[in-house]
Amino acid sequence: MQNYSIFSLARNALSHHKNWTEAWRSPDPKPEYDVVIIGGGGHGLATAFYLAKEHGISNIAVIEKGWLGGGNTGRNTTIVRSNYAIEGNAFFYEKSMDLWRGMTQELNYNVMFSPRGVINLAHSDAQIDDFQRRGNALRLNGIDAQWLSRDDLKKRVPLLNMSPDARFPITGGLEQPRAGTARHDAVAWGYARAADARGVDIIQQCEVTGLKIEGGRMTGVETSRGFIAAKKVGVAVAGHSTQIFDMAGIRLPIESHLLQAMVSEPVKPSLDTVITSGASHVYISQSDKGEMVFGGDLDFYNSFAQRGNYPTIEHVVAACCELFPTYSRLRLMRTWGGIMDMSMDGSPIIDKTTIEGLYINAGWCYGGFKATPGSGWVFAHTIAQDRPHALNECFSLDRFQTGHVLDERGAGPVAKLH
């Protein structure tokens, strides 16, 4: 059996994948579905999977204007964590972490979740105080956290620049030991295959061109492949959220910005955790292939383009080399950009809208990838039950009118300094 598998693999490889079994179907759109999910990234695919698994709804279409995982799901730095201080965010992201830990088994697909820990570096006495208070809040909410002194960091991350003459001298760090990384494209593929197995139609190269609304209710979506009727439509399109909701006449409290990331050439294992620095505006880890994966802050102009600019690349590379001088001789291999839909308080929006049957999943800022399973789980509940789950009640769209905002200063790895 083993020899047969080896020969089969070689034969299929030489056939340019023509003989490989497809992981999911590529059906033509049906005239009508119970639910249409717009967006074939991690959040949209996870929503479809949990709608089928948890709520018994299988007549679902996921429609994607490009290819699965071609948006932010495939354009991030793969960090997974739940170290949020505000209770609404803390409990939601911890639910997401629970789902991450069992995702490979649940999907029967290896998403390469690696709980290697995430360390937020402190660079001042004020940050020590801030991070220790955050750590206490995490532990009170049942979330793992531990404080690392300078000596602890020297042992934990030997290559880290601990010089007192550094641009931002390191004074300590807050670690979430069970946080880590996962393989981003494997997450999309795993959810796609699992959703397809439960009867979900996944339709790629199908762009939404309009939303059909009659009497304040959704009746379907206009697409580049024809009209698709549906009484319930969930939108999970990340940085393009404002464009879709403009079709419904809904103005969102969101701005779209570019967030760049990059990888170096591969090297031998040298960093077994994730390091982030709010002062330096950089975060870095090492992939399973040996590449150093790092990113920084937003390009502070509005954009729908998946490309960046050299000043930000230069800033991120300089910050990386400041923290890890030994990496300064590595060659940069490639860069990319993702479109972040930045909400006004740093927290997401998962809710019903004023149009019956239209649901929103948006405003993820820096937290989109790590939220993938939790987002899909609560969004599926919101769509199926036509009401938010307790874990996403605080992520309402109208909170920006009522003033019940969730100002999560530490939502991103480049959180503001006090």
C-alpha cells in the first residue's frame, strides 16, 4: 500500500495534477439558496461550515469574485492569539482560540496550528505597568498570560537585542504561551472541503454586482454569473465591506487601509515564538519553511489595492533589524499587502442590519485571521437564529450611534504607547 501511494503520487505529479481528486466541487450557481455568503475567505467559508454543521442549513452558496483565500486570508502573518483586555473581545477571541486548538481534528485537515507563544515587548516603565495590568485582566478572564523579565527574555529569545543602547530598550514582555501561528491557506482549504462535504456550493469567479432589496427585505444578489435568489445574505468581504454595503445604501463606520507584510529567504530555526513590538511597529515569527515572516503598521492612506510602497517596507525591515541585528544580512524574498477594514474603535462588527435578511461581518482591523473560527461560529448563529450570539452582542453596528464602543487599544500588534 505504501509503494502504491508513492507511485500514485509520482504519477499524479507528472500529470500536472490532472488526475488529482478535487478537494471541493465547482458547481454552477443554483437559481435560489436559503443563504448566500458573499466572500470566499476564511470568515465566509467558516460561516458556511458552521451553518451546515451547527444549524443544519445545507442549501448555501459561498460566492467569491476571485479564488478562495485570495484576499486577506492568504495575505497575513498567520498570528493567532486572544490577549485582549476588554471583556467583549476577550471572551470572543478566547472562543476562537478554543476552536483553533481543535480545528485540525474537526475539519480532518492539518491547518498546522502551532501554539508557540506570542510575546508583546515592553519598552518603558509605562508599558510595564500597562502590560502587567493587561496580563492580570487576561488571567481574571481565564486566559493564559505571564510576565517575562529582561532575564527571562534573554533566555527565551537569545537573538533578541537586549542592549541598553537600542533605539527602544526592552524592559520586559507579556507572553500568551498558548497563542501562536497557523497555515493561512490551509485554513481556507480545510473549511472549503469540510463545507463542501456538507452540501455547500462554493462558487468562485463570481462577483457581486448588486443587492436586490424589496420592501426592506433581501431577495437575492446580482452577480457576474446571473441573479441568485436568497432571503438571507451574509457579507464577509474584509476590506471591501464598504463597497458591498454601498449597494444597500448603508454607510459603514469603516475605512479601508493597506497592511503590508514580507518574508526573508529561509534559514535554519532561530526563533520559536512570535515577537511583537508596539514601539518599533513590527512583529516577527519564523515559518515552518524557515522564512522570517514580519510586518508592521498600516499605510495610512485609504486604498483597495493589494500592493504596498517602499517607505513602509523600509520602516518594517529597519525595525526588524533593530530587534534582531543578526537578521540584517538576510535577503528579502517577497512582500504583499492586505486590505484592512478598520473600524472606528478597533473592534469588529458582527450583526444584523436594518435590512431584513442582510447580515454584516466586518471591521476586523488587525484581528481578522486569528478570529476566523470564532467569527464563522458566531456569524453562523446570527444568520441562522436571526439574532446575535451572546459572544457577539457587543459587536453591534449601532454601537457607534449609541456610544457603546469597544476601544481596544491593544487590538493590534502595534498598539499605541501610553
